[in-house]
Amino acid sequence: MLCIVLLARSFRSKEGSATLDSYLSHKHDKLLAELLQPDSYRKRSSLAIVDGFAVEITEAQASVLRSAKGVRVVEKNQELA
């Protein structure tokens, strides 16, 4: 299942979008590594504009992320018709 995960905003950068993108991607990778088993998920992309990321996970993993500190929303991705 592909989910979109949004985090609470805690970082603002005046150094430019590349620095912010790199920081947020690392932050997302760290959160996933701390909460989920290696090779049990596939992060598709980081979404700097909303401080979130797209990740392929199980329903059980989605529950783990929902209960994590700093995570605001975990939603299943839905295709628009």
C-alpha cells in the first residue's frame, strides 16, 4: 500500500530549497529507519513543500507511523479518476 505521511513542521531554512530538500529527506529516512525494519518498506519520495513523504508499507506499519511522535497524518494514496 502506498501511503503519504505528513510530519509536524519544525524546520525553516533561508539557505535555499536544495538544503531544505536534503535536510527533510534525511529526516524522513531517519524516522523510517528508527520505526520500521530494514527492507520492509520502500520510500518513493520526500515532499518538502509539506514536510512529508510517500512510502510503500503494510497496514501494520502505517499504524506504527500514525502513533509516532511528530507524525501528523498517514493516508493511503488514492488515484484520482
